Amino acid sequence: MIVATLDTDIVFSGLYSNRGASHQILRAALSEEFTPAISVPLFLEYEAVLKRPHNLQQLGFTSESMDTFLTGLLHVAARIERIYYLW
């Protein structure tokens, strides 16, 4: 199975619109077609960005519903210690 890291922009865009590639990537991750790789710092970044009040409003989420989404994402993710980026 493919294991890949999702940039925060992909997660935000996938939640914002159901029309683009970001949404398809997010759906594939949540339906376990591939495994998203998440480290603690990356998860904290997801949480910090997605739970900003203006982002919650833009996405149509409450803080609680975003927690539910993030918990679901964690359940399908591979937890890793370090993520190595290829620049």
C-alpha cells in the first residue's frame, strides 16, 4: 500500500471543495485506498490551521466537527516519528 504525507493545503482544499484533486486525495485517504503518514508536528499543524476561526467558518465546520474529522484522519493514518521531505 502507498504511504504518503498530505500537506496541510491538500487537507484544507479537500475539505473546502468537493470538485478538485485535493478532495479526491482526501477521500482516497479516508477510504483507506492509501495510507496518510502523520507525525505529531504535522498533526498539530493540521489542527492549528484547520481550527482557526475564519477557516472553520469558511469550511462550514464547528470546532467539534473538525475534531471528529481529525480523529477520523488519525484512525486511518500511519503514525511516524519523522517525515523526510524531498525538496
